[in-house]
Amino acid sequence: MNFGFRFKQAKPTKFPQSNNQTLLTIDDCRKRLLNFQQQDCLKGNLEACSQLEKQLLEYLTLLDEILKQPLQEEITFSWNDSYEPNKFTQSNQWHYEYACQLYNLGILYYHQAQNEQQIKISLNKTRNMLWSYQRLQEVLPFINSKIVQQHSDLSVVHIYMLNSYAQAFGYKKLYDHFKTQKGNQEQLDSLSLLQEANKQYDSAIRYLIQSKQCNKKQIPPIIYNQLLEKLTNDSTISEVILYIGLGKLMSETAKEFPKEQRMGKAIAYINKAESAIATIFKKYKQKNEFLVTQQPQIAILKKEYVYLNDKVNKNPIAKEYELLPLPLKQDLIKPKAPDVYDQNYEQKQKQEDEKRLGVIKLIEEINSKKLQANQKLVEFQNTYTTIFNKYNLQFMLDAFQNAESLKLTPSIQEKVNFIKERGGWKGYQQQINKIHQLQQDQGRQLIKIKNMIEQQSQNEGNAEQGKKQLSQQQIEVFKRVLDDVQKRLLEASYINKNNEDQVQKVRDQLLFVEQNNNQMISSKIQTSLQESQKFYRQNIQNLRTLSLSIEIISNKLELIKQQLASLEKYIDDLRLDKSMNTGLDQFLQQQVMKIINQKINDYNAIFQSINLTQLEEASNQLTQHTTFMDIANQDEAEFENSLLTITEAFQNLDYGQQFYESISLQITQIASALQELINSVNK
């Protein structure tokens, strides 16, 4: 018996007394499965396999219905690990029962595929096995992880191993069917099937090894070693057949393709076959009968190929990268649902297609609603901005807020605060003095460096004192660095001088800001503020209306954005996608659209509550609007421009000081490097 493919065993389950017909049918079906003689299937009895398949599919179909609408009755299921028959695990989850039955269905399909003589039926059963384990992987996440961890045969890597082994069997079966075909290309195609089978065997071995390395429940060591030996033998057999076949093909076609040096490749393939057998014989004491019979035949072929190559072809033995690449034959063995499921799924697929179509229409309708909502917001914002700019409402509101007392406008107040924080004219002079001090210090350091360089350039003086000098190349390097620093300092001094000249022009304004409070500074723009007061007295009612309207509109605009964000979040949370595998039934679609329409109605209600016409009428009613704007802006603009020049001058000073500080550091590093070099030369 193949230790990798045992049936799981279940204990009888006591179902509660119930009038539920589905539950009674499940109870009856499960009892028949428990009483079935599974050993007949393991012995290769295809009739028994067919009967068990029919019962399992019938039972799984019932479980499918239960999983959609779970029963209220709590039932405990008990299953063993197929590798440890006496250890059972209990769970009241229907998904657990479903998973264990699916596992057995996959094992059944394996035995059917192994014993079926007709290749079409055998391959169909192999594909059914792949479907069973694919479905099993979908079910496992719904089972309590602690329950799954009690079963080494339900681990993901173990299921991957079974899948890989099933695919390997399928490709090997295809090769056995097509290997008798004549023609070079046909032989290559059949060998490529064997190559894919060998890849899948190797994949199954890797997954089996991973099952031992992971932290899940492991297969018992004795069975693990038997499984590993079985899989390794199967892999080596397919590998040896592949290399022998390729070797024979290369030998037979060597005369047809002399430039490809095929006899050298034939010997390389035979060597690989010989090496594969030698490797497995070293690893395991029990030698596979097929491989034992192939070993002497490989030796004969190798002797023949070497003789022919020495006498006729004289080809070098091919290296690994020179061997013939075979065409890929991937994805030929794909999962396929049993015919019973296919028939049931046709109707279900039709229903699912209708649901998906409904989702697509729902998405289009939702996107249309979302687009309309965004367009409405954009149109409203454009209209509001046009009115706001047309009547210069921001200036009107500033005038309204500042007219009762002589206050500076916010933008001027900000610049005044900045100048006061920097110390006004006194602070400016202090920063200028710091920069001048840095310039003087840098000048002295540069003179000192220059003298050191000139001293090194004087050959006679150094010779008299018995001191060694720097090389001419080293001196030139320091001169170039020094010239570069001096040029940068010269450019910076020009910029700094221009900045100082610019500030001299607004020196009076700078002193004025430094020496006076805000009330005195506001007198500087007396005309502007008096015009604001005059305008305020004439339009007090309209200005109040405007101020209130704008505040209300701003609040509602914020509310609109929040409502739109809420709508978009609800749509995103639905996670609707045209590519989604499952749809929504008609009731859910109706509920979704009902909620979205309610949100859209609330959204539109906020727009309807905003009266932009009233805002525009109030703006039109402002008297002497144009005259006020012309007079009020005169002194304010001129004064603010002078403050802007001062703030820019301070910013330029900050940049200049940072520049000179970085140059000071650079000059210090140059002087230090020069002195260290001179000291090292004279040691």
C-alpha cells in the first residue's frame, strides 16, 4: 500500500432527533459511508471505487447546502490523521467534516487514476483529484486553526505535495501514451511531457521536506522516510527515462545535424542518467527494480556512444548549458470538477453570472451618482469663487472687521510682528556687524594660508633652514582651492552690499516700526482706515448680511465635503469590482442603491439650502464700492510694499550669515589640512 495516500477514518456521529429532512438525509448518507469497505478501493477494485465516489459526491452536495445555511443543531464530528489511525480529533464545525470528506475524495480519485487502463478516464480522475485538493484549500481557512494543526495530512504543504504528485502522474501518463510516436519533433514533445512530470516529482519532494521543517504537526518519521523514498524513486525513474530517451534521440540524429555535435550531447545525457542511478543507490539500501535493470543497459549505451564518437563524430562532451532545451508543456493537467458538480454548477454559474451582471450595472449606476455629486460640488465652488472675486468680498470683510478701530490688516500685522521680533533697525545692524566680523576673520585666515603657500614656494629659504618643501603639484592644488574660496567670497560681498543699499532706502520705515506700537503704526495708513470706517458706516447692514452669509456658506461647504467623503467611503467599503468572483443578489443590490440614494438626497438638500443669489444681491447693494476700493488701497499697498522689502532683506541676511559661517568652516579645514601636510613632509 502507498503510505502517502491513505483514507482518513471517522467515528460514528450521533445526530439529534429532528424533523429536518436535510439533516436526516445527511445522517443516513454518512452512515453508509462509514460502513463502506474502503479496502476494496485500495486493492484496485474500480467498481467499488465508483460506488464510493457516488456516495461521497452525494454527501458533499448535501454538505454544500449546509455550509450556505448552517443548521442550528450542534453536531460533533471525529476524524483521525491518516498517518496516525488511532488519534482522533473532534470538532462541531461543518467545514471540518466537509474538509475531511474532500480529502478522502481526492485519495479515491488517485486510486481510480492509478488503476484505470483507459488514458482519458485516468487523466480525468487525476484532474478530479486536483480539483478536490483545490477545493480543500478553499475550505481550510474556515476551520479552527487548532483543529487543523492536529492533522498532518491537512497541512497546506502536504496538500501541495499531493497536488504536485497528481500532476506528475498525469504528465507521466501522457508520456506513456505518446512515446511510441515516430518523428523527431513528436519524440521531443513526448519527452517534454516527461520533463514536466520530473519537475512535478521534484516539487512534491520539496513540499514533503517542508512539511518536516514547518512548525505544524509532522508526519511520523517512519512513514515520512517511506514517502520520501517512494517519491525519490519515482522522480529518478522519470529522470532516467528522460535522459535515456534524449540520449537515443541525439545519437540517432547526429548525422542529420553535424553542426549541433549531437553525439557529444548523447554522451552527456547518458552520463546524467548514470549519475542519477548512482546517487539514489548510495542514498537507499533498497534498490528499485526498474533502476537495477536500467543500469547495465545504460553502461552498454554509453560504451556504444563513446566508441562512435571517437571513431566518427569526434564531438566534445556537451556541458549542461549546451544541452537541448525542450518545449514547455505546462498547464496541461488542470483541476476539473466531477461531472456531477459540473451539472449542478451550470445552473449555479448562470445565477452567479446574473449576479455579476447585476453588480456591473450597480457599479455603473454608483459611478454615475458619484460623478454627478462631484460635478455639482465643482460647479458650486466655481460659482461661489466667481462672486467672491468679482466683488472682492475678502477685502470687504477685512474692512468690516477692522473699521471700528484703527487696526492693521492681517497681512500688514504679520510683517510688522516679524520685523519687531527681529529687532527692527537695531537687530538689522547687529546681524550686519556679525557678517562684517566673519568677513574680517576670513580675510585674516586667507592671508595666513596664502603666506604658508608662498613660504613653501620659496625653494632657497627652505633649503637654508634644512626643511623639506611641498611638491609643486600639492601647492597648485591649494592655490586653486584658495582662489575658488576668494571668488565665492567676492560674489557674496557684492550681494551683501546690494542688500545693505536696498535697506538704506527703507531705513526710516524700519526705525518707525521698531520704535512705535501698532496704534502708532496704523496712523501710517490713516487714509485707508478712515475710508474703511466711512464705508462701514454707509454699508453696515449689507456688510453684516455678507459676513453672515459667507460664514454660513463656508460651514455648509465643509458639510458638503464631509457628506461627499462619507458617500465615497461607503462606496469603497462595498469593495465592488467588475472582476469580482461573486456577485450580489437582487435584494442586496436594492438595499445598496437605497442607501446611496438617501446619501445623495441628503447631499443635494445641503446645496438647496444655500442661497448664492442672496449673496450676490447683498454684494450689489454696497454703495460707493468702486470709490472705496480705489482710495482704501493706496496707502496700504505702498506701506505693505516697504515692509515686504524689509522682510526680504532680513531673509537675505540670514542666508548671507549661513553662507559666511559655512565658508569659515571650509577655510579652517583648508588651513588645518595644509599644516598637517607640511608637518608630515618635515617629519
